[in-house]
Amino acid sequence: MSIIEVKNLSFVYGIDTPFEKKAVEDVSLSVDEGEVIGLIGHTGSGKSTFVQMLNGLIKPTSGQVLLAGRDIWEKPKEIRNIRFKVGMVFQYPEYQLFDDTVYKDISFGPRNKGYSEKEIDEKVRNAARFVGLSERLLKESPFDLSGGEKRRAAIAGIIAMDPDVLVLDEPTAGLDPKGKNLLLAQIMQYHKQRKNTIFIVSHSMEDISRIADRVMVMNKGRLEMLDTPRNIFAQVEKIESMGLRVPQITKIMMTLKERGVNLPDGILTVEQAFFEVVNLLKKEGKI
Amino acid sequence: MTRDIALGQFIPGKGVIHKMDARVKILLLIAFIVLIFCTFNFISLGLITASVVAVILLSDIPFKMYLKSLKVIILIIVITSLLNIFYGSGEPLVQFWIFKITLSGIYRAVFVTVRIVCLILISSCLTFTTSPTDLTDAIERLMKPLKIFHIKVHEIAMMMTIALRFVPTLLEETDKIMAAQKARGADMESGGMIKKIKAMTPVLIPLFVSAFRRAYDLAVAMECRCYQGGDGRTRMKILKMKKLDWFCVAFTALVLIGVILCNIFFPAAI
């Protein structure tokens, strides 16, 4: 069953001013429960505006967002409830930390949602565990944490609201490679256990190809492509014409193929590439 | 929503007033303000009003903008002119209870209204046609003589420039933080005054933290460029008086002479 259905969604900035600009234009799609959707697009392609319409932070100019079959703007006064169901982690979320301890900060969301103290405690500790924050850190001030830990605390603040849909806007931006991989692994681990739907915006094609079930490609406000990473990244020229690129390893494998090496299309990860190359060498009796 | 606040209402343009030296603009503005209040009869008042209108027409700013700036003070104009009507002396024209309206009261009201309107129009003309950085630059140059009183003119101007520069940045930041806290279910719209103020803490604390972080970064960046205050510092854009500026000075001087002559040769109305 589709948990989120988007119908002809459009958003125009600055209507009736000289600065009028179509940020999102006629986007429609339907997302099943438990899917991981990767969202890629050039800067200014409307990704951020699109994801902010999913939880009602921005009201669409036209079109609808249906959450579990119901229009989220059906009762505009209760839009706050939608924000607990569609959790949104902004870019650089560590800049929203404000309370005097990490524990209190993570509990801000669940407290707003109206959980009891006991439930809050459970949610906070679970969320901290998911993102790999130790118990000891919960008592610290969020401003004393390292950059990576702050990021984790901020993400935990959203996860603790126990949303059905989690939207992450560039969750790994500005982290070192090790922290990046760890955070992605933890998000996927969380996804496996909680089985909720995830939207992830990223500039890293490697990350997207590794974790997404389907990839949305946005260009100039429009949804240009929506398919599996394999099918998307097979269309190198189209992707590159939109100012994006395919994962490096895919590019290497494609170049090899163009030069006459007998490799299959749509190789997305280094592991896969290794497997295919070894296979090929074995077949040709070279190893 | 914080984007709607128009701060530093500079409107870029290519008009004559835009091209003027900001220092000249400030000085002439002061001259005009003094002149506006030194008019004692209708002829000099008419002269100054005509010159203000001339300046506005030359300014290449849509008249709608001027009306907007007048809209803000319409209440003040109405109240002051009403009060002035009852303050005149001499033979009452109309009298009821303790109020009396005299001819001089009506004159006073007309004078006050025209003066305030002229004042707002001419000062709006300055803020509309001068970018905030030009304005602070000009203020720095004009305040230079104050150095002999050990007033740190350059530092004050630099603080003003930085503050103006960061207004839009901090507004944008506020928008972002508000959106992020709303996404965590923060309720900033409902509830009474106290509840609303409390609801702002999750926005204000991150905002302060980021303002301090920016200040620190900026200080480091300035130090990296060997900034050490105003001494020996040269400017990229040197303010220079051009023909146009001298022309404007001459124009204002003529208005000044005109106002003085009108005041001498015609009887005072108030």
C-alpha cells in the first residue's frame, strides 16, 4: 500500500511579484511503505522545496500530498500532527540544538507530540541507540559535542518522534568519510528494524546507489526520472546533461565496456565491480 | 515570513540622485530639513515644497514607494494637525465649549502637515537611493573630524556596516531554524503571550549560538586579511565630488537664498 502519494504537486515562490519562480512543477509519484527513495538533483532543482511540502512546512500552490490516503492539508489547523508522522531532518541539523542537555534536546519532539514521561524516556534512549550516541553523552550539553555527535543528536531528535516517514536532507554533508559511512549504516540499520519509509536527499551518487530502492531525479522543478538506481545510472548521458554524475565506479565500468571489455551494464558499487571483473578474468582463464 | 520585513529600503536604480555622492546627499538632506523648518510664510513653504517634489521626481523611484513611506506616519500627521488647529491665537472663527478654531490655528495645521510630509519624503529619498554600505561609508567620512575627541569613527562605521550586512543573513537563518523546530512539532502560533515567548527559546538559542559562531569566524577572517582598524587603510571606492554634486549643492544654495528672501520680503503667516 502506498504511504505517500503526491499528485501534480507545484510550488511557486513570490506569486505576483517580479521574483516569481516555479520551484516545483507538476510532480506526481507514489511511494510504498518501507521504501527508501533517493532524491538527487542539481542545486536549485527544487529538492528541498519538494521535501518540505511532504510534511506541510510549505503549503503547495497546487496539487496534493496524500499521507496514508488522506490529504495532509485537509484540516490546516492540524498540520502539526502531520509533522510527527513525517519526520524531517534538515541540512546541517546540528544548528537547531538548543536545550541544556542532549537528553532534553532529543525529547523536544516526543514531548511536543504528547507522549507520557515513560514513553519519552524510552523513545529518547532508543533513538540515541539507533544513531550510536552513548548513554554518557545524553547528560552532556549539546554544544560540547563534536560535530559528528551533534549531527547524530539532531537526527535522534527526529527519530525519537517515531515518524512513519523519515525525510533526510543531505544527512552526511560535511562529515568525514568514516563518519559518513557509519551514519548511513546506522540509518539503514534503523530502517531495517523500524521498516519505515525514508526519503534521502544527497549529492553523493555512491550513497544513493548503495541504499535507495528507487531514485527520483529532479531537474528545474520537474521530476525527470523515477526508477531503480541501476536503471537510472545506466543513462549516463541524460544524468550528466542535468549537471549530475553517475557513481565513479559505474563510470569506470562503462568506459571499460566502451573499450570492448565484456562487462554488464549498471554496476553501482565497488564490490559489484570487483565481483564482475574477477568473474570475467576467470572466464577468460587469466586467473 | 520574516522575509517580508523590508530593512534598509534601498532600491537600486540609475537616476540622478542615485549617482550623487552619499556624503553630499546626507549634508544636503540636513540642509533641506533645516530649511523646511525655517519657512514662515506660504511663499517660502511653497518654494521648499516645490524643490522637494523636484528632487523626488528626479529620483527614479516609483511614487508608490513614497506613498508607502507616508502611510506609516499618517496617524501622526492627523493627530498633530488636529492639535495645532486648536492651538492658534487671535479671533476665533468657530467656538464650542473650550475649543476654538482660529485662522492662525488652521495655518499652523497646514504648516505642520506640509512640513512633516516634506520631511518624510526627502529623507525617504535618501534611504531609497543610497545603499546601506554607501551610507555608512559616507557617515564615516563625515564623522572623521570627531577623531580629535578620541571617538573611534572607523570602528563605529565598521560595526554599522557589519550589522547591516548580517541582517539578511540572520533573517534567513531564523527562517531555517523556525522551520526545523516546527518540523519537531514546535507550536509557535497558538497560546498566550507568555507561551509564545517561551516557544521562541528553541529558535533564539540556536540563533544566538550561530551569531556568535559567525562573529568568531568573521573576526578570524578579518585578522587573516591583516585588518587592524582604520589607520592607514585605503578604500576601493573613493568618494569623489563630481560636477553633479556641485550642481546639487548650488541648487540647494539657491533654494536657501530663495527661502531667506521670501521670509524677509513677505509677512510671516505663523
